[in-house]
Amino acid sequence: MPRGSPTITALRVLTALAVALAAMCAFLAWQWKTERDRADCWRAYAEFQLQPEGNCGT
């Protein structure tokens, strides 16, 4: 296959797309965990009238 063949170009584009999607998934998983922890803090504050540790991430 020549260097500039459409197959190689398509493969590079799909690889870049897969890497971008993996990075997005990792970021969203991290954000999900952060928001879940923040919600747990506020839930404990509301249910048990506890003082939030710090500021519950706000």
C-alpha cells in the first residue's frame, strides 16, 4: 500500500477517534465520581443535620 492510501488515512482517523472517545469516557467517569461524592456529602448534611466537611465541594 502506498503511503497516502485511503485505507491508511481511514485507519488513522478511526484511531484518533477511538483515542478521543476513550479520553472523553475517562473524563466523564472522573466527573461522575466527583459529583457522586459531592451529592453524598450534601445528602448526609440534609438527612442527619451534620456539618458538611469543608464546603461539600462547592
